[in-house]
Amino acid sequence: MEATAFEDYTIGSTRESFGRTITEADLVAHAGHTGDFFPHHVDEEFARSTPFGGRIAHGTLVLSVGIGLLAREINPLSFSYGYERLRFVRPVMIGDTIRTRATIMGKQDDPKRMDHGRIIERCEIVNQRNEVVLVADHIRMVQRRTPAGGSQPGAAQSRIDQLS
Amino acid sequence: MEATAFEDYTIGSTRESFGRTITEADLVAHAGHTGDFFPHHVDEEFARSTPFGGRIAHGTLVLSVGIGLLAREINPLSFSYGYERLRFVRPVMIGDTIRTRATIMGKQDDPKRMDHGRIIERCEIVNQRNEVVLVADHIRMVQRRTPAGGSQPGAAQSRIDQLS
Amino acid sequence: MEATAFEDYTIGSTRESFGRTITEADLVAHAGHTGDFFPHHVDEEFARSTPFGGRIAHGTLVLSVGIGLLAREINPLSFSYGYERLRFVRPVMIGDTIRTRATIMGKQDDPKRMDHGRIIERCEIVNQRNEVVLVADHIRMVQRRTPAGGSQPGAAQSRIDQLS
Amino acid sequence: MEATAFEDYTIGSTRESFGRTITEADLVAHAGHTGDFFPHHVDEEFARSTPFGGRIAHGTLVLSVGIGLLAREINPLSFSYGYERLRFVRPVMIGDTIRTRATIMGKQDDPKRMDHGRIIERCEIVNQRNEVVLVADHIRMVQRRTPAGGSQPGAAQSRIDQLS
Amino acid sequence: MEATAFEDYTIGSTRESFGRTITEADLVAHAGHTGDFFPHHVDEEFARSTPFGGRIAHGTLVLSVGIGLLAREINPLSFSYGYERLRFVRPVMIGDTIRTRATIMGKQDDPKRMDHGRIIERCEIVNQRNEVVLVADHIRMVQRRTPAGGSQPGAAQSRIDQLS
Amino acid sequence: MEATAFEDYTIGSTRESFGRTITEADLVAHAGHTGDFFPHHVDEEFARSTPFGGRIAHGTLVLSVGIGLLAREINPLSFSYGYERLRFVRPVMIGDTIRTRATIMGKQDDPKRMDHGRIIERCEIVNQRNEVVLVADHIRMVQRRTPAGGSQPGAAQSRIDQLS
């Protein structure tokens, strides 16, 4: 558990997870966990007749497992605030192996919390052919070493740095 | 499996799921499903020392189960495209009971697919005190009965109806 | 949750579930859930040497999942009383896809509860070749709008309507 | 794996399983396994408002686990044929401990298989107060050492021994 | 539950379990149970590039399931004390079928408990080719009918019988 | 995935895991995973009558989860060879929180593999009162940067460094 303050995040820095093969057991588990037994996920006969040609993983499965793959290092100063621009780009089929690349895309002051800042971390979940299957901007709220706008009151709230 | 075309969605219409109690077993299952064993979710001793006073559900657990609660009716003409403005508003503790309210907030033409349109369905996951714990705009791509902009070419792409 | 009173059930009416593929993960889960690790279910080497030529699903797995497939609509006026003539007709192998057809076969007064009646719902679980793998008569106790035999005391108890 | 032929079953003989506490985790697992997320089983708020005062186990859970409790000894000459008179007698609540008593109630010739006979084994699943929660007559098809009616053709089919 | 006292164990006596096929679902379950998602166990792409050519079961999976296979008979006078010489001899791949052979190798007085003795039970977990995949000496503490060294004080502690 | 060669392990160095609360769901999962449904683990009524006063975790559960807690960093040069002196020191009850401390206790040449060495890592699994519940010496085989005994043939095999 290594503490990283808001100030220490660098725009453009990246991390990448290990891989994990999405199995039939994962689909059964996710259907049972969520109660979503739609035939696209659990009926092989039906699924074969769709354009995908087989059962596809639930969108929430790909998100949950893909984000979970990053959960190796804990930053005690950070908590998850939400997501923007989450898109299910390609289907994940049984047997596909996914891993997650995360890039710090932007840093923003938080309008309400002077002692925190927002980190925008783009998460790209890719398959074994390096094709993006899910993309989302994860907004993480991270504690600052020193409150925003200490010496220059008012200025802090409007400061936004972004990777273009 | 009742087919509902894009044209038949009404802005402002709502649906609400049954309730489901989030159990310790759900947290253990989600940790094991995703590999996220952060102490906030699985270490009661640590969790008691946090401002929440106990283990909290993973954000992806609340999303997955909350969205899954809506998975009772299938619209074969619809598929999930993504999410916007997903926010973890309040923690979900072991023993909380959640249910999901969904409201059609907007309808949009899709820039690339003339035979589909986008439905913006706001999903509010609430707890037993009717407090919102998670909110997200679910973007669903739904097939049209008749392609957009047939008689008035060009016009279709820019049409956006929205619940203000 | 739509309430359907005893009087509103029609003999001969039917409903049919979605399909679900029975996976190796389902067999492992059911063995672990019930503690039944008989080699017919979990030892592929042994199972190959049997007339079935492979691992077969537990009878209680087929029943539990098959009946579960019908659990999409809830009738709050109904509860499960029991089963008659439950038969394991054919084995279900890993990879088979089952779905459930239910037909109202009979309606009976209940000897003890004047405000309820018994619905006999025949459940046929079939595989992807439309072969029946399990059949059972589900007895459901359903509330009446008006108690049985109100105007004609004594008559109610003996009334039985049945699909021949 | 000890082989017991049809002839060696004695009417009136009994066996009793160990006990097993039905946990919240079991209900979550069974809901996920079967897709039956009815609020009686998974919504504590709703369940508290019912006459039972809390979440109750699925009928198929009690049957599956209760019968599974007997799965310690395997008779390779026996297979499960079906059930009669299966009744859900009392609810099983989270925290109840069940065990299963089985009594050989009858032996019958099988009309189609001369080399097998039917064993009727009454299964009573009881709770920690020794109250019956589920009862069912399990019909097991068991191989004979010598085919039925060998010396007295015709007689075998009609022979039925029963515990009154 | 048959009670077997320390005195009744015979050096050289053996027992053997049923078989169980280790499935992809078992690996997913064990990863989720333990939090060990190392790519050797859950990333098929990575695993194919290793000398094993595929995903291998966790060592603790093989031990847990292999020892669990022996858990059919309970001796209420015995409890598990620990293991010696536990070795992971060969990898277990998805689809391998394991079973466990146990041999009483030795009996020892316990230095602290006069009313118990130690049973050394060698557990060999073998695959479908009868190759040992894991071996371990299970030390079980078993109650005696009569305390050790009653008539000959001092002698008991040093008595060790062993299968050479 | 950071590679650490045999030469870079330092006797006396330690690492410590996060904590994890052992839940009722974990016991149910482990019973189902292994098939060990002994009443000490799954029958609360029985367990209350034992000296422990409640259900205790399986020994293999404590080992699997405790060792799994260390599975955050992967050393691609290391694989698990086995365990010595594994002892179940204290029971783990539902609700206990465990974490694992590991100390490099010794380094040994391997008699057969000149390019590997053995690391003896003592694993102490402790509960929330810092009491040891399980201790074991994990033997890990780790690749060397340079094969043992290159310049002084014969000497390498007998070199053993140990923390006394």
C-alpha cells in the first residue's frame, strides 16, 4: 500500500495488467452473480445463430474483470468517483484473453474538495489480438499533499490539465 | 422476448426492478470474480477503521448487480452501447437492499447507423432508504422500424430529443 | 409482479422459458452446492466408461435450473406446494441446452384452505433436440378472489378440473 | 462404492445424514445457480414483511442440498428414477440446520425392466427442531442379482411390497 | 461417523478415493477463492508459451481437492495436525482426473498429549495415468482408548512405529 | 512481474500481506470446492457443541487463502516446490481476519538443478489478535543468475545458509 498524492500523478504515464482468459465458467458466474441470464450469454444454441456466432460476455463482466485486473497496487489516497465515455467496443467471446492498459489522461481540480483532485485514467481493455474491447475514462479522486489554490485563491478550481 | 422498436420508446417512461439485499457472500463472490481483494471490501478489521465503519461493496459490484436487476425483460432489438456520467454516489454496505429505477431520458439518431437510434436510459440504483447509491446514463442502441431520415436526408443525424 | 388469482388460470394455457446451456461449470457448481461428487458427475474418465459416454448433470441440477428458467414472472398470490410424477427421462450432458415448457393441466380445490386453490402445472424440460429430459407436475397453491364454495357449501372441496 | 442389489434392500431400514446449516451464502448461490431471484429469497426488506419474517430458502435448494446430504455412499447398481409426493412442508430460514432421514418404504417390480426393481425411499428433511421441512418419495431403480419372475413368469410384474 | 481409536490404526493399511476431473471452472473458482490470479493459472495465451503448454492448477488447489476427496468417512477421534514433506511433483492440467491414495506410514506418541497419538498418513494424489502429482505426509492426531505409557512411564514418548 | 534471481534473496528479509476476513461464505465455498462437508465446518448446531464453540475453517482453506494473500507480486524466476513443517496451530473461526507474514529463512543449493536454488520462506498466517494460526516453510525453487559451483565444483551442492 504505497501512497501517491494527486501532485505525483504524471499525465501520460501508463500501467498495464496481466492477462486473463475469459472462460465459460466466468460467464456462468457473472450470470449467477447479476441475474442476467440473457440467451446471448448462456444459450449456446441461440448464440450460434447471432452475428457473433457464440456466447458473448456481459458488458458488466468485461468491465468488472478488466478493472479488477488493475487492482494489484492500492493507493490509500485514492477512491473511485465514476466513469465517463464507457463504450463496449467489441464483443468478448469465451476463450478470449483480456488485459487492461491505463493511461493518466488528465488532472482536474475538484469544485467541492480543495484537498482532493481528480485523475482521469483512460482504461483500455484489449483482447489477445490487441484490439480494444472496452474503453472508459475512470475518474479517481486523489488526496493532495497541499490543498488546491492555497496561495492563489480562486485559481485552483478552474485548473485542468489534459492529454490531448 | 417482446420486440420494442426505437420509435416506441417514450421519453419520460420508467421501470423499476425488484429489490436485492447485498450480502457478505456477494462481496466475497465479486472479489473472487474480479480479483479485487482491496481491504475496503474484504478486511472487516481495516474497514471498521475507515469513515464507512465497515466493508463496502465494490463499485463494479453495485453496477453489475444493479443493472442485472433490470434484466427481466429482453428487447431483442436493443443492445448495450455504453455508459455516460456513471457516478458512485454513496457506499453500499453489507445488508443494504438495492433496487434500480430506469427512466428514458433521451432519444438520439446514431451518426453511423441509420437503422438504429440511441436510447438514453438513466439508471438510478437506490438503497432501502431510497437514497441514490449509483447513477448512470445507459446508452442503448435500438433498431428502428424505418431507417432515420428517409424522406428528409441529412436531417436525421442531428435530431436529439431529451428530457430536461 | 402481476397478481393472478386462482380463478384466472386457464386449463391448457402454456408458457415457455428461454434456453440455457448446461456447462461443465454448472456441474462443478452443483456438486459443490450439494456435496454430491459422484463420479457420474465429476469424473470424466469414469463417465466415459458408462453407457452415457460422459459426465451427466445431477437430477436435482436439471430440476433446479429448469424450474428456475420459469422464474421471470412472479405471481405474488402463488406459492409452491410440491411436485408429483417427477421423472428423470433422459440424461443431460455437458453442452446440452435446456428450456422449460409449462402447461396448466388442472385446477383443484384445496381440502384445507378455502381461500386458495391448487394449480397443477406440468413442467417439461426439453433439450436442444426438443426431447423431454425431465417431466414433473408442479402443484402451486394460488389465492382465490373469492373463497371456494361460498354459496354452495361442501361442493367446493370436491371440484377438480383436469386436462385429460 | 459398495454394490447392493435390489434383493438386499430391506423394507423399513433407514439411514440418516450429517447436518448442514443453510447459510445466506447458500441462498445467494442457489439464486445465482438457478436464476431465481424472487424477493422471498434475496430481498431482506421485502422478506421481513412476509408471514415468514425473513428470507426463505428456495424449494429446489432444500431438495438439492437435502438429497445431496445422502450422497456419501454410492451404490453402483442404483440410479435415480424420479420422485413422488414431494411436499414443501415448512420454510427453511437462513441459519436453520437440516439433515435427511431416509427409509425404505417399498419395493416394486419394474414393468419394463426385468433385471431391475424399484426401491421407494422416503426422504424426510428435518430442521434443528426435528420438524419435517420437506418430504418426498425417491424412486430408485436398482439392479437385481437375478431377473424378476424367472421361474414364475408373469408373476414378477405385479409384485409390490410396501411399508404401511 | 465411526470412531477409530489410535490403537486401531494399522501401519500399511490403505484407502483410495474416487476420481475427480479438474476443470477450467475449478481453476477459476480457486483463483477467485484465494486471490491468486497468476497468469500460469488464468491466462491461456501466456500459459501456452510455458513449458507446460497450458494453464496449470494451483498447488493449493491440488492439495485442497485431493485431500477433500478423502473426506467421505469421518473419524470423530481424529483431527488434522499438519503436513510434512509436501511436494508438488507434477503439474495438473485442465482435464486431468485426480484421485488420492492414503497409506498409514507410521504411528508416534505425542510428546505433550498422553491421551492422543500421531498417525502419519502418506497421501499420494495421482492423475489418470497413475502418475503421482502431489505427495505429502499428513499428520493426524488421534485419541487413544488408553493413555500412552500408563504402566511404563516415560517409555511412551519415545515409541515410534514406522513403515520403512 | 519483476524478476528476482536466487542470489538476490536475503536471509531475514520479510514481507506482509493485507488482511482478509474469513466469512461464512468462504467456508461454504471451500466445502463446495473440496467436497469436505464435515460438520465441524458446515453444521452450526454440531459445531456449537465442540470445544471451539462454532464452525471452524478447513485447514486447507486457511492455507490456500493465506498463501493466496501473498500472490500480489510475481517472480517469474520462481516456482513452488513444496512445504515442510506445516502446522495448524489455532482454529480460524468465521469472522476472524487473517494476514500472512513471510520471512526468508534459508537458501540451499538444489542437488539436481545447478541453475536453481531453494529459498525457504517461512509463512506465518496470523489472526486479528496477531496469534499464529498456521505456520509452514514454503520451499521455492528460484533460478540463479549464474549456475551453482561454477568455479568450485562439488562445493555448491552442500552449501546451506540458514536463519537460526
